[in-house]
Amino acid sequence: MSNPSHCVIVGGSHAGAQAAASLRQEGFAGAITLVSADSLLPYHRPPLSKAYLCDGKGDDELLIRPAEFYAKQHIDVRLGTRVSAVDAHNRSLLCDDGTRLGYTQLILATGADVRRLALPGAELDGVCYLRVRDDVLNLRRFIRAGGHAVVVGAGYIGLETAASLRKQGMQVTVLEAQSRVLQRVTAEQVSEFYSRVHQEEGVEIVLDAALECIEGDGQVEAVLLADGRRLVADLVVVGIGVLPNVALARQLGLDCEHGIVVDEQARTQCPDVYAVGDCTRHHNPIYDAWMRLESVQNATDQARVAAQSICGKPASYRALPWFWSDQYDLKLQIAGLSAGYDQVVIRGDHRQGRSFSAFYFRGERLLAVDAVNRPKEFTFSKRFLAEGRTADPRLLADESVDFQACFL
């Protein structure tokens, strides 16, 4: 007798792909349909601003899993399809091609959409964003050695993109509205380090920048700042953050406070409806705080928990958040969340060279670490943070002390 269960996953993101795979791994015997607006099978997103943009790698190298995996696991993947409406009462979805899908379980892996510029000239050809594969294909049209690129936003995406464009010989200017780069996510010492490295690589950084408009006749020609400066530009890349995609969740009447609110099993308040990844807001027991995370780690771990819950194997999601960023010859690895820190301890020298770690404390508690080209310190810190251990700030600052001996 066939199993009548049908789990529909909306979104071909890391979270959506992992949810589909984990359902099969956990023994789900019903039908699985993954609906993705993207034209490509689920793929790795982090390389988009790095290797994929810089080296022109092919699509096959991006894929999380090959097409054969989905066929073997009997996962129906519908590419280039958007879900436009959801009917909770009848448990059905309406797709933009007119088809309807019934479901017994629904997983929303709708991700997040880029925050767009709202100023004159933002619609010009050459104003680009970087969120999905097609964004990179569009952006590549404007890359040429000696050309001028303006990157709006000095967060991780902006700085990674600046590094990739610089590697390809473009003249790059980064505009940041705040008083330092990475201001929302790192300590002043880390911001100082990244500003120095980018400037050493030939990138101009303009802080406290206010954009007036983008000029051009059909295509970008320049960016005008509020202080009157005019920056010649063949390309403008906008990296000013993202907004969770909660449109379907709102149709279901779900709580969407800064993301779709889910419990520790990735369940929404609507029966048999789950949400995973960048679109969600969950409670993290390690930090005793509600948060929305934009990371591969969160997407995949939360998707596994949702699959376990659907398969009757409930597990609580309580992972330590971690992230990474690649720029030039730098690998930044971040363990934990630094929000609310009141002390920063630097191990190494952030003012010269390209290797150091920053440790964030609140009182006596170690909250997080930013490790630049220090994989050992990242690995041990990640493990110790997950175990709830802290460290002695005085010992951490002394590189003559064995790293593991610094922890209590």
C-alpha cells in the first residue's frame, strides 16, 4: 500500500535541499516535492561572492547534490516555479504556472530577499545585487580590468565582493553609511584590520557615506554622494542586507516578527507547517535569545531538526551559531554571537600581518570569537563555547601561553 503522505518544501535553498535529504535519511516514505524559483538545482550560496564570481566556475561545481541524488531518492524537484498562494484549510499550494499541489506536511524554506536601494537611478543597468546565481551572471557582464566598481555596503557580502572584483583588476570603491566597516557585527579592532587590508589591496573605503543618486543614461555612469562627490562607475554592487521572505507565512496567519517564528523543533503555530533557514526566527538556548540567523550552519541544522520532527523523532535545535568569510588570503571563522559584549581581547597583532583572533566577553562569560587565519583557535573555541566554557582574558592575550590552557 502506498504512503499517502506528501511533504512539500518551498524553496531550493541550503535549508530546502537539506530538508529533502534529511526526510529520506530519517525514513520518510511519502512523496517529497521541492519547489524552487531558481532555474538551477539547489546550490551552495557562499561561493557566489567569492570563487564563483572571481573564477567563473561552472554551475556543476556549485551544486549541493547532483541531479542523480534527487532521482534516486524520489524527490520531485520543480525548478523555475514560484508558489503564489497557500490554502491552509485545504492544505494546497497554488504555483505561478497554474498547478496546485496538495500537502500533508509543508516546509517553508523561503529564505531572504535582498534589500534594494530606493533612490534615483537605482533601476539603471549595471546596478547589481548578489544573492542568487542569476545575480552573478548579470554582474559578470560589467566586470573588466581597469573598470570602476562602486560597492554599496561594507558588510561581509560587500567586502567579499570588493575583494573578488579587485582580484579581477577593477578599481573598487566601497561606500559605508556607518563610521566603520562591519560595524554591526564586529569589534572596532576587527573593523580596523579589514579596512587596512582592503586599502593595502587597493580598495578605497568611504565611511559615513550618504548616497544622493546614481547617474547614467540607461546604464550606470557615476554615483553621486550627498557631500557632492561624484564617483565614476561602470558597475554598482549593492549589499545593504536582506529581508526574510515571509509572504506565504503571512497568508497562513503565522507570527512573522523579524522572520517566521518557530519552536525548537522548527514548527510554526500552524499544524504540520514547518519553517527552516534564513526566513525563520527561533530561540537559541545557548544565548537565551530570539534570533534570525543567515548562515549555512543554521539552515542545514534546522532543516535536519524539522525532518526529524516530521518523522516522529523530535529533537531540540540548540546549535552554536558559526560563520565564515573569505577575502583575499584571509579566512575569517566566527564561532558564537558577540552581541552584548563589553570586553574584547586580541590574541595576535591586528595592526600588522594577517593573522589574529578577537575574543568577545560579557562580564566573565566568553560569547564569541573571530579568528582570522587561525583555524586551530576557531576549532577549539567553537567546541569550548558549545560546552559552555569560558576563558581567562589575561591568558588569551598572551600568545606564549598554550591556547587550550587559557580555557576554564
